[in-house]
Amino acid sequence: MTSDPIADMLTCIRNAASVRKAKVTVASSIIKRKVAELLQNEGYLASVKETGEGAKKTLEIEVKFLPNGTTPVLKGLQRISKPGQRTYVGFDSIPRVRSGFGTAILSTSRGILVDRDAKKQKVGGELVCYVW
């Protein structure tokens, strides 16, 4: 039992990318699946697939690499809001990650959104992580 399962998933993805491992498997939850799907939609992950049944569901995440096959697309992941210190922002104060070259993922009242979509919908929320 981990106190921060989202940070655990992000660490597994970060570690897999750094050692050039193509696939990683983590326990599944709704928020983990949504975050992984957003990372896939933004082009940081190659694929996300949920397997298993009932309480034993897992996420099979495939890390995306550049055409040379050895350099991961994902350069960094940083967990922002933690269980001990939650971080909330309004839509007008959503930070730019790496001068616009990265992405912030937020948990909002309209679901898990990337910074661009949250600003369009004019909704703030909890900063989950930064990705670049």
C-alpha cells in the first residue's frame, strides 16, 4: 500500500524511460488510467492498455522512443500536488511548463485535463504533475 499511487506510477514510467525499457506494468485505477491516457494523447507514451479483471486490473504502459530507438520522448515527470501538500490553481494562474514546451496535468471538476484544455474551458483545479 503506497500513500501516493500516482507518484508511484509516474516514478515507474520515469524509471522505465531512463533505462530504455519499452514496457512497464502498474496497478490500475481510474485516475491512473486517465493520466496515462492523457500522456499518450500528448505523445509522451506509445500505448496504454488495461488488462485483468475486477480488483486485479493492471495498466500496461509502453514508453515512446524517438526514431533512433534509444532516446525516450519523455524527458521528465514531476509530481506537484502531494498527499501532504495539495496544490490548487485557478484557470488564470495555470503555470507554463518549460516555457510552453511541457504540459501540466490538472484534476478539475470536469475531469483530468491538460493545461491547454483547462484554460480553454476556464476551469482550475489540483495540479497533478508536470511533463516535459
